[in-house]
Amino acid sequence: MYLSKEEEHMLRGDYGEAVEISVSILTKLGDMYQADRMIKISQVHIDAASYGGIYDAGLNMVERFAIEGAAFQVPTTLNSSGIDFEKWRELLIPPSFAEKQIRLAHAYLKLGAIPTWTCAPYQYGEPVRPGQFIAWGESNAVAYANSVIGARTNRYADLIDVCAAIVGRVPRFGLYLDENRDGQILFKICLDTNNFTCFDYAALGYYVGSMSGSNIPVLQGVSKSVTPDQLKSFCAAIATSGAVGLFRLCGITPEARNIEEAFGGMKPIEKISVGAEELNETRNRLCTMNDKCDLVLLGCPHYSIEQIEKVARRLHGKKIRHNTELWIFTNGIIRRLSDRMGHTQIIESAGGRIISDACFLSTHQDVWRFESILTDSAKMAHYAPSICNIDVRFENGIRCVDETVE
């Protein structure tokens, strides 16, 4: 892979150890994927933000970079952490776990990160534009950036994103290249999507991802009135069931104004029709049980202020039933908006919790001994049984809330 004179100086260690290590790792990545050169990026979103995901090895690397005095070269946002920084004691997080997460947070701040602590940076993070070269971790965010916004990023693994932020560059391969962004499989939606909810889009995304593998799907028949929250649910699901970093929605994706443009003038290698039967089977597949659950979990990816408002309206004047927890995950920015708008008070008065900056899947929740989860997230329903050894039921968000009240 070709390196510029400046990049050669970086690789020789002329700009410090952190830059040398980062360029060395990125060069090896580029060689692996036969990249021709490095490209400059304008933004990074770091998925390696939770101690529960990178543990001591990752923490030591980030702290080592920070101690050396390295600094991120481009605006860099942070994914969700392993704790609520304000409420970790209330949530019974072990002090040893919280202490290491806080150390990781301090190291990232020293490097110059923007402490967004969210898995939905496209909603309340650094603005992104069509055609912009970025380097994002977190699979749902990658799918959203490429497919909804029209920016360009590959799916980056933990700590590769840190290296990209240190040098402001990544190897040029994969979804940065025009020829790798054309659609391959056509999914015809044989349903009226004008009345779809986030729950429906989550099921649709999970089905499309499971049928796509690593191919780029193109969807025909998605309503142009689809909302950002619905697209968020879709992106989380499609990136969970398949290795999908890019999809194209005809008439919505900037690079897919019509079916011909979506496929780059080529014919699809396969055509798949999606109807009610496929979505019903998908919903059932995401359930490991059908009984009542002791934890109702919303906010994977993080809930927006609009979603929190809907929950607050549903809970106004009601009480959550005994032996049931309602946890809503979001980031600190949305939590503060919720506080000011009065939603937090309504939800907490009913017995629920709004948890900020964290992700249930990467936090320490063993002490709660939950046996079952009710969730509107296809991603949570997919991962919780294996990661947390918890049964799940996948359901519409409003029904999830209704089932919590006495």
C-alpha cells in the first residue's frame, strides 16, 4: 500500500509512539484488504467506548496513548459506555467495574473525544453529510451513515476506530469505493409501509439482513414518510442479522433515487418478496418465550426524545407493577432534555428508570438476576439470550410499556 511522505514519517515514529502504532495497525489492515493508499477522514465514532467491550487490554492501550500526549486529529464521538456515570451505584454496578469505565472515559477526554456516549450518533452527535469520508464503529451507526445519510465508512472493529482518530486516516477499500456500493439483491416490500412502526421496521430489517449476508440489499416499497427512529430500528436489526454496512432504499438513499441508480445500472442477482408471513415468522424467531417478563428494556439503539415522550404519555398517572423493572436507555443529552420537559419525572414517578450513556449488553447486570426481557429491539432480542443468558420476548414498544403497568 502506498504511503505518502508524511505517513512514512508517522510509521517511523517521528510523531510519537501512538501515531506509529496506529499507522502500523492501519497499514496492516490496508494490506489485508489490498487498499492502494490511505485517505483522510473528517470524523470518527468510537465503538470501543465501553470497558465491558474492550476490558483491560483496550483500557491499557487508550490510557497509554493519552499518557503519551497523543490527540485525536478529527472530531471523534463516543459510543455508549458500560455504566450510567451518574447512577451506577443505584444500578448496583460493582465499584471495580465502574472505576475502570471512568478511567477509560478520562483517557478518551484527554485524547480530545466528544463525550456523546451514544450508539445513535447520527441523531445527536457530530453532523454528517452525504459523500463525507468518515470512520465509524457500531454496526447500526455504520449502516445509517452509509445508507440513510450517504456518507462513506466501513464497519470498523474496536480499537481500529481509535487508531483512525489518532491519525485522521484509514486505508482506502471497501465501501469508500464507488464500485463497492451498488446494490446486489432486490427486496420488494409487498405491504403498505405507511402504517409501519419502529417494531415493524425492526422485523423487516432483521429479515432483510438474514437473507442478505454480506450482499448489499436494495428495498423497493418503503414509505418516503419513514421516520429517523424507524430507520434507526431498521439499521440496528439489519446490521445484527447480516454483515450489512450499506443498504439502499429506493427514493430515500441519496445514491438510490431510482431502481436503476440503486443497482448501478446492473441487474440484481436475486429478487425476494417480503410480505406479512415473512415478518410474522421473523418476530416469532426473535422470541425465546411468551410469558410476562421481569425487565422491560427500551432503547437499543438509544431512545430519542420523541420516543421517551411517547413512553411518558403512556405512563402518566400510572404505576409499574410489582417485581417488574422498566429501563429506558438513552444518552446524557436526551436525558437532560427529558428532565427539562418533565418526561423523566413522569416515568420515574411510575417506577421506571431512564439510564443514560450506557448499554445493557455491555454493562454489569448480574446482581439483578433478571430472568426475562421484554423489548422492542431486534438487536437486543438477538443478543441478550447468548450474551446475558436471558430469555426475551420481542414486542411493539407501546405494548411493552402497557405490559409494565398494574
